[in-house]
Amino acid sequence: MVDTKRTYRLRVDSCIGTIIDVHRVINEDYENEEFISRFEDFRDTIGNLDMNSVCERDVAMLEQATNALLGEFKVIFREGNLGPVYAQQKN
């Protein structure tokens, strides 16, 4: 059970971190620090979340929402010539 909760934490942290990293790249052109600040606050709040109250469905919904958001960002990256978010593949 402990490993499952640790895995949930990693998956949640990965989603939030990816959104922050992607937006930092976009931010260079669109300058919206408030967005990044809100997600950093969200990351801090999630860091205090008791993962015993989280289930697979919750994490899967967050991952689905993250993927949908990244799908929306894809157009900005294609048309804006922003380049990759990471210098090398993360996983």
C-alpha cells in the first residue's frame, strides 16, 4: 500500500511539474507569471496532501486533464516555433 501511495505522489508531481515546465517555455513569449505562480502554489498544496485520501481514479483524472492541456499547448509549440521543453527525453 505504501508503494502505491508513493507512486501516486510521483505521478501527481510529474503532472504538475510538466505543466509548470511547459508554461515556463511559453512564458518567454507570453509573459504570464501568475499562471506559473498558481501552479507552483498548487504543487506546494499537493505536497501536503495526504495520499491516503487519493485513489487511482483521482490520479488518472489528473493525468487525463494534464494530457488534454498539453494537447492544447501543442498548437502553440508548432506554430510558435518554441522548440522542446526539455533538452533530452525525461522518461
